[in-house]
Amino acid sequence: MGVGSPDGADALTIAGRPMRSRLIVGTGGFPSLQVLADALAASGSELATVALRRIDPAAEGSLTDVLQQAGVSLLPNTAGCHTARDAVLTARLAREAFDTDWIKLEVIGDQDTLLPDAAELLLAAEELVADGFVVLPYTTDDPVLARRLEDIGCAAVMPLGSPIGSGMGIRNPYNIALVREAVAIPVVLDAGVGTASDAALAMELGCDGVMSASAIARAQDPVAMATAMRLAVQSGRLAVGAGRIPRRTYASPSTPDEGLAEFG
Amino acid sequence: MATESHSERPTDVLVVGGGIIGLAVAWRARQRGLSVCLIERHAIGAGASRVAAGMLAPVSEVEFDQARRKTLALALSSADMWPSFAAELAELAGVDVGLRRAGTLMVARDADEARELERQLAFRQSLDVAVSRLLPSQAREREPALAPNVRLALLADGDHSVDPVLAVHALLVACRRSGVEVVEHAGDVAVAVDAEGGRVEGVRLADGSLRAAGQVVVAMGAWSALLDGLPESLRVPVRPVKGQILRLRDPAGPGLLNGAVRGAGVYIVPRNDGRYVVGASMEERGFDLAATAGVVHELLRHARDLVPGISEFQLEEVCVGLRPGTPDNAPLIGASELQGLVWACGHYRNGILLSPLTAALTAGVLTGDPGDPLLALCDPARFHGPDADAGLALERQLTGSRG
């Protein structure tokens, strides 16, 4: 099957690991564990981020158990880290706690916008890659930085559409498309997704996947929004494979006007 | 009628857990003529009851998911019961539980918060609950201590508060005066099940002796899943959700705030004596009771942004408690599949609010009343069995792994 086939043949492969779903879900902010479990099931996602700082991995009956039961792999993140040193330390703690060398690397440079600190991000990524981590960095929508992260050995890049939790969608679609062109590794749009059309647009711009956290968790009906995101990611992916028509300034009739019946 | 001493006859009801839920259940069961003994591992009210802020706030606390599950009815119903509950306690125990009927303000301080508050207002209006929209000037007229940069406020006029420490004390006095036998510092106890495994015989005390009872009520809060003596299949999916709060005191006495105030990341609840509770964190950290610098900082920062005047307050205490969380945030109240075993736990953020209702419902279960329709919302078996959907069934696994 070709691009966008929803039957799983069109897998997203990161660091050699194929995933049927191209949607990554964040686990923070859900109203209850039950809603989280139901939303995960509805999303079809196989990978979900967890902030090490927010949970005790050893606590039973909690988040990690829900993920395990849902068959969703856990992707620890370094949320709340402001320096490379902090992030590297947190990543190592996460590796120990969750028994995975995958890490979603976040190094935040500003408390109001939660934008990434590019310089610290590169430092941390370099050190973690050298240490054997599969690094998925949360980055600005900067194609040059994305290429640097690829050069360092990151497994994917996760550029932002707009600030975390803002729900502002993709503010610079042009840059996201440039990031896609700049690197050969998977591009997963992270941050800013507010509703399903944002996710579909990300896929249409050529992203390989979409990460959605607040948009699902804080929706009025998170389970319905998780379904919407799953379908939107599939739709966007299918549309890319289908090959859209070029944009035109003037109309072009979909029905030829030859052979119209003539009425008295 | 049973007496306070150990009688030959088994006690009708043993309540395990001396927090606000256990005490309220014991009191109400005793009022219905049952002989009741309450057993507490440590001290009465030393768990989450002592840490709770005591908000009776069904309207300001309602969440989207609660509306879908219809569990708002539990909170509204219990909030309605509180004034007479408090009056009854005042009369019987001679203790004022500090019920403050001054409403609750929900405050937005910037455009982002205001948009979220508008969404919350629309949601509450769709539920037809009592909430009104206040202009900044109206909000500050009501609570002059609010920061000047208020953008928008919602008033939940019927959301009140009590002082849980006083409520626990009142209930303890009421229990004793009405003839409930109260055993404190009992250590770890276990449920005793008969040889066939068909019904509860009572409770096995820490010294190994059996305290016989017709029915056993489990009101152990966050520890309810750890109760020994039960088959794995009967365990309930209750987990601890850590909360940190601060206790502040205004040396100038009461009056800075009239009612509770909620803003982004914080609430402030005034007591009658010039004390204030600032809360609360929500942390999934297992049975961890450590106070942390980060949470104290965040609570104080948010609280001071909301009500600058608290800077002058004395910081009396940092308290940490464990809310009994359930997968859907609703409590477990009612008979179990094991005859004689009754659950009254899993009240999550709402133990104080839901105590009058829980006591009434549980007393009804204990005396064989026809089922109250509200009990269906709290069915302890909802996470078990063939009726549970896939998501719910996972909880069986979760609690199974907890042994």
C-alpha cells in the first residue's frame, strides 16, 4: 500500500522502530486516568510522552500502568529543564526509571513562551546521542537548526507550530515545509496544535507525524478530540499521497460544458 | 441497643478508617440504631481530612468529564446537605464547623485566562448551575483584596467552605455522644472472611484477634486498596494523589477575603479566625508525603499574584495529604460482591464536600434501604465485570498488580 494507507503498511519509522500511528499523544492535563485511557485508545497512538518530573515511576495504579495496559510505549520528556545539564541529567534518570533510551528532549529558554533554547538544546542533544539515547528534540521551526540536530545524530526533529499549549496552530507553515526539506530524518510537528485541522495541515506540509497534548487533554471531550486527531493525521497523510491540485486564481469548471442540452 | 463495651453480640457495623468519611458514616449508622465501632490505624482525622481545604464547591470545581458522567449530581446534592449537617453537629456536639457561606470567585488576570474563564462560564451555563459573570470592578468590590489587574471573574454564589479540622472534631464528639465505640491507634487491620469466602466476619486486629461484625465499611481513603484480607478480585482501584497546601495566618485577624478565591494554579480559602488555606498541588507520586520547595514557591507566587496582601501573612505550616483517586474521579460507595463488605472511599478531591451524602447513602446500604439512584453513580463494581468497557477493565489489571 502507498502513502497514507491507514492499514498500517505506511508506517512511521523512528530509529528503526515502525509505528502504525503517526500521532504521538501527551499524557499531561487529562481530567482523569479513565479519560486518558479512553483517549489513548481512541487516538490509536503507539507512543505517549510522560514528564519524569510529574510522576513517580514506581507508583502503582498510575499513569505508567495505564500506558502499559493500553499497549502504548512511553516516551519520557525533559519538560521543565532550562539547561543542557539539567536535561541530560533528567534524561538519564528517565532512562533508569522507565527502562527506555528514547527521550523527547526539551530545553526551555523562556518561561512565558516556553520556546526552546537552541544553544542549550544542541549541547544536550550532542551529549545524549553520544550516550546512546534515541533523541527527539523539541525545536523551533528553524530549518538550519533542524539540520544541525540531524547532523548531531538525532532520530527525528520536533519543530513547534506555535508555543506549547497555545493552540495557535501552525503560525509559519512555510518554515515547517522548509524543515521537512532540510532533513532526511522524520519531522514530527510538536506544540501549538489546537484542533484537528492543525494536525491535518501539518501532515499536508509533509510532516511525518504530529504530537498533540493539550488539544486533546483540555478539550471539552478529550476522547472525541483524540478520535478527531487520529482521523486528521490520517486524512492529511492520505491527501499528501493523493497529490493535491495546484491552486489557481480563477475558477475551472469540474464539469465540461460541451454537449449541454439546448432548451427551446 | 449495644453499649460502648465489647458485648457478647457481634457489633453490627465496623467502620475502618477515622477520617471525615468514616466518622460521618459511623455517626449516621449509629443514628439508625445500629451498634457501631470505628477503627482507626493512627489518629482520628490525621490523613487527607486534616489537609483538605474544605471547599464545598460543586459549581467552581465542576469538570467537563463530570458533566458527561452525571456525577455533578453527587456534589450538588451533598452541598445542599451541608448547612443542616453543620447545624446538627453544632447542636449535638456543640462544635461550630466553620461553615462560611460567602460564595467563591473564579478570577482571570490576563486575556488568556479570561478566554478560558469565558469557556468555563459557557460550560456552567449549559449545565444550568448558579454562576454569574462579574466585571473587574464588581469583583473587586466584592473582594477588595484582589490584585488590580483582574480581567474577569465568575461568582459561584452557592460554593461555600467549612473547616475540615473542626468538622472532624465535631463528628468525633457526635460519634462518641451517640454511642459509637471509637478505637484509635489500632495499627494495621485486615478484613476477616468466613471459611467459605462468602461473607465478612469482621476485622482481624493488629494483635491477631478477631473483632466480629455483621458488616464492615472500608473508609480508608487513599489506603483503601491496601486493605489486607481481601481476594485480589475485590480490590478497588484507589490510588494516592498527592496534594500540598499552605496554612497562612493574618496577624490582623479575619477580613482580607470574604469568600474563597480561585485563580490560575491556586485557590485561597479563608477561615473564620484569620487563617487561610492556599492550595493545592496535584501530584502522581505514590505514597509520598514530602513537602517540596517548588510547590511551595508556585503556590505562594500564584497566591500573591492573585491577592497581594497575603505577603504580610505568617506562614504557619506546609501540609501534605493524599487524595484517594479513582480512575474516573468519582467515589466508590456501596455494597461489594462480598456479603457484608461495604465501600465508602475514593472521594478524590471531594471528601469533605461529599461526606454528608456518603454517610446518608452508606447508612442506607447498611440498613437495607432501597437503593438511592445516586448510588448507581458510585457503584464500586463499575471497574469490574463484563459490563465494564475496555477502558474500565484495565483497572482490574491495575489493582491486580498492586498486591
